[in-house]
Amino acid sequence: MSLRRRLYAYLVAAHLLFLGATVLLLRGTPGMMLVLETAVLLSLLLGLRLIRRALEPLGYTRHFHDLLQDQHYAARLQPSGDAELNELVQLFNTMLGALYQERLQIGEQQGFLDRLLEATPSAVIVFDFDGRISLLNASAQALPGLGAAKGKALADCMPDQADRTDQSGPSLLTQLDALPLGESRMLTDADGRRYRGQRGKFYDRGFARHFLLVEELTEELESSEKATYDKLIRVLAHEVNNTVAATGSVLDSLLYYRGQLAERDGEDFSTAIVAVQRRNASLGEFIERFTRVVKMPAPELRPNAVRDIMDDILYLYREPCRSRGIHIGWQRCDEVAPVSLDRHLIEQALLNVVKNAMEAVETVEGAAAGERRIEFVLASEGGAARLSVIDSGNLLGDVPAHLLFTPFFTTKKGGQGIGLLFVREVLNRHGFAYRLAATGQGQTRFDIWLVA
């Protein structure tokens, strides 16, 4: 029973008792009994009124509680006719107004943070108290394996052990899951893209929650590397070319002294000078190949048929491949629209790719006839065309993807790491995405996405 009902029951019972006592004691004096009964009834009515007024603040308090529970902070309590009670009503309304303003401010801040998270290029992954992903911004959803990861633990986004480790080491999600709290590390995915990952924590209602910040640094690092090796090659080219020119002039002058020597000594002298001249010329050609990468002109874009370019390369390499027992040809060739590109630069890049493929296939020992293959694929993919060069030389199975296009890195004995560096520069200047990796089936695949 509520307090209001108990008070009403007590008041009614007490006045009924008074009425009963009045009837029993004053039955002989009807006039006095009537006066006292009237007084008791008036007292009952006054008591009921006073209880209602006394309990009125409880009604406002209950209404205020309901508004708080339902979070109706914009509502207001109606004022009362009692001046004292109005002070309480005003206090409640002031509290509701403050809560409403605070809620508006929190909503505005939350909206700003949401827009900031969506606009930031860094991937943000926030976990709940149980380690499940509770928030992913747009950049995080673009990471491989995280498109529909909300509500899952990071480890659950990797279905089996085969997905946790690829040809070049642990997958990106495996590396993120293993990040220690408070540390920042460089990470690499299967395609060679490089990231900086950091794990931190914040407190929510007194309990710690973890978050991950992942920032892709591929373009920044490549740009920094390019600026570094550009400067290095320019300095080396200047010094080497000056030395080669001076040395070549001196060597040419030395040949004039051959006639002053005995015939036998003259032959040895001439042979030595010619050998040094060849090495001097090779040094000049070596630095010139690097200089061509640095001094590459801006591409002159014109519509070109990709199939025609590959047919020319196929015709050029058909005989060298045949003499080495290598099959070269089309595996698939879709009809694709002409692509705007610099034909000369793209041809030079693709010649390097096919040449590397031929040299890789040639190094495979014990391959039977027909197993040495270089195949081209031209496939239409939405608004782009994918050009693939696939070879049976599995030389990249143990090579980390991020090393393949770095300056001076090579997998060939005696190589100089210039070919792939040139290819990367050409494709980057055209804005074409690319990927070079082992397929896991004894093959190497170079994919280029040509945007029309």
C-alpha cells in the first residue's frame, strides 16, 4: 500500500472513531453531538486537503523521475499554485534544462567525432570490453578482411590458419592482433603495402577499452625513397661520368705508346688497355641505366590498344623463347577499350616484365618440355582492364612483397635491381595499380590494372 493510501486510511479511521465516540457519549445531548460531528467532518475534509497538498511534491518527483528514466529532457513540469512548491518545480525544470543542453553538446561532439573518424585517412578500430570490434571507420572497412568485421573479435576475421599466414609472412590482421599495447610498429600486407599500426586504450565507465590506429605509408615511403635514390643516382652519375670521361681519354692516349714497345709487350699492353676500356664503358652504361629511371620524361597519354602492344612484345620474344624451350602466348584475351597511356614507356616497362619472366623460367632446373611457360591474360574488370603476365618460374615464393620494387633489390645473380625500379616508375606515373607475387602454385604473376 502506498504512503498516500496509508495516510488517507489512518485519517478516515481516526475520524470514524471520533464520530463513534461522539455518538456514544453525547447521545443525550443532540445539539452538542451535532456540533461535534460537524467539527469532525470538517476536520476530516481539512486533513484530506492537507495530505493532498503535503504529498503533491511526491507527484512532481515521480513525474521528474519518469522524465529522467525516459530521457525526455526537453519536457518541463507544469507550475503549481503553491509558491513553495513552485521553487521545487523550478529546480526540477532547471535540472532538466541543464541535462538537455548537456545532451545537445554531447550529441554535437559525437557527431563531430563521427565525421572526423570518417574523414581521417587513418583506419580506426575500436573494441568493446570483450575484445570485439565495436567501431570501424571507412578507412578501416577498406582494410583486407575487415569489411564486415563489426561485432567480431579480430582473430575471428581470419577463418583458418591458412589465412593467417601467406607466402610473405603473417597476414596484416595477424600482425594487428599481435600488436602490444602502447607500441607502434611497421606492418606489411600480402600485396607489399606498408602500414604503421599502434594499439592504445581509453577508459569507458571506469573500464579499459582498446583501439587500433592503422595508417598506410606506402606512397609516403615510396616518395621518400624515390627522392633519396634520385639524389643518390644524380650524385653518382655526376662523379662516375666525370671519372669515365677522364679515364677514357687517358686510355685512348695510352694506346699511342704501343708502337714504342716491343711487339710482344705491345700486344699485352694493348689487350690490357682494351679490357680496361671495356670495363670503363660498362661502368658508364651501368650508371646510365639508373640515370634513365631518374630522368624519365612525363608520359604523353594517347589512346592505345593494349592487345596490339602485347602482340608486338609476343612477336619480339617468340623466337628467343622458342630457342630456350619456353612456350609464350595468350592464355586469355578479352576485348577491352583503348587505354590512355604513353606507348613507348609502357612498352619499355612490359619488355622488362617479360624479360624478367623469361630469365626466371630459364633458371628453373629439371623442368620438362612444355612446363616452361609465359602466358598473357587481358581481362575486363568493371571499368578497368587487368593485364597479367604469368610465368612458371617460381622465384618469388620466399621474397617479401615489399622488397620487390625497392631500389637495387634483385633476385637474379649479377642483377642490379634496375628493371623493376623502372617498371614501378612507369606505372606510378600512369597511375596504374600493380601487383607482383607468387601464386602459391609454382607460378609468378604480375598484374597491372589499366584504367581507361
